Amino acid sequence: MNIYAFSARPAWPMNLLLALIFVFSINASAQTPAASDQPDPKVTSKSSPEKRFIINLLKDQRAIWTSPFRWGRSDAKWLAPLGFSTIALIATDRHTSGALVEHGDNLSRLRISKDISRGGAFYSTAGTAGVLYLVGRAAHNDRLRETGLLGMEALIDSSIVVTALKAASQRQRPPTDHSSGEFFDGGSSFPSGHAIAAWSLATVIAQEYGHHRPFVQVGAYGLASAISLSRYTGRNHFLSDVLVGSAMGYGIGRLVYHKHHDPALDAQNEKQHARDLVRSRLFPSLAPLYYPRGHVYGGTLAWNF
């Protein structure tokens, strides 16, 4: 077999088409829900979010699998680049995966990749969401409690979706058959489960806290990116598997947040932000200064007015 051929089967265009359909059908959930789907801040439900958890999961699954029927022209701006990128990566997966083993597998790279990828395992992501929820309940922090609950909901949604797609695509993993990446051949590579889990949880956290704390958003997405790429460098997945899993996780995280987020928490957050601004006017901020050329040390003291 020529290891530089894309596929040993003549049906590879159908594989590409099927992969593209998978991407389109799931990632349409990344679009912001319609106004009718947005929670009404004037309407308060008597049932707790915990009691609505199962019902919300069922609603999520219906929204995810029926999302292609709600496409609009505005969705083309992200659907087209994502689709073309997926096709390009699938077409080059054998070469990009093979590049990692041209001179033999680097044991150090594989070990580091494995350690990083543990952060995207379901026990790690579910454990993180569980801790956020329990700490939020114990501390009576409604936003932290919601973050853990919605994070767990997004993880379960992602797990259901990725399990179904793995069973349907059956793509071989990179170590099999010289990284041929065959679809419908008993594998479980497409898409990446670690990537979809990491991004679904990271997106919920970023949506909850990223508005007034950009470092939370950068940290969450940065960690999810590192976990996703480690699945490629560790030769567990192809780049296309990672891209599709990451995009789906981001879309599912956004869907869960926009559908089930409590708007009342935003009002509380705005009040807290206003209190922080008042406090910053009463107390100065201190920052160190250092000029290497002159070897001068100092500091700045500033008030906000």
C-alpha cells in the first residue's frame, strides 16, 4: 500500500461528504438561539435548575439534531470556513499524522501529550463541573452553582453526540494502517471526545465569567486548545478529528448556556461590578515599575475618578 495515498478505497469522496455533513449538522447548534428560545428575565420558574436537568437535556438533544433545519444566511460565514477546513484537513491527515513519526515516535512528546490530554477525559471534566457545582451550593454562589450545572449538562450532551458520531463514522486511529484514516472500518477516531468535552465545559465557563473577567475566557479556551492539540501530538487523533470535536464542543457549550442561563444572575453581576468600581475610586492601585537601562526601581499609585 502506498502510504502517501489518501485512501485505499475509491469511495473517499463519500467519506468527505459524510464528514462534512457531520460538521454542519452538529455545529449549527453554535448559532445563538432565536428570541423565542431565550430565557425571559421576567418569568421565574418554581422548579429549580436541578429538577429541570433531564428535561433540559432532552431539549438540548432535539435542538442539536434538528439544527440543520434552522440554518440562515448568517450561518454561512462560519459554516463555509469550517466545512472547507475540515475537507482540507481530512485530505491531508495522512501526511500530517505521518510527519510525527518520520523519525520515530518521540517518547517525551507522547508522554507530555498524554499528561495534558488527561484534562479532557470525562472523569476530569465531569469532576471539574461537579466541584464547581458543589462549591457553588456550599458557598451560596448562584453563578458558580449554575456554571457547574450547565457544564455538566454540556458534557452529557457532548458525550451523547460524540458517541453517536463515533459509531456512525468508525474511523481508524492514526497508529492503524500507516495513518490511513479510513472511515467505516471499525475505528473510533472521529471526532475527538477529549476535544468536544474540553471545549463544551470551557465555553460554559467562558460565557459565565468572560464578560468582566477576560483572563477567565483566555484561560478556559487556552486550556481547551492545549488539550485538543495534545490528542494530535499524542497520535490519538487526526487534526480533522480535533477540529470537528473542538467546534462541536464550542457549539454545544454556547447552546446550553444561551438556552438555560438565568438572566437574573447578570443583574447581580452588574451590581457587583458597580461596587468594585466604587471601591477602586476609594482605594488606590499600586503597580511596580522597573527600568532595566537605568537600574531604577519604583512604583505607581493611582486612583480612578
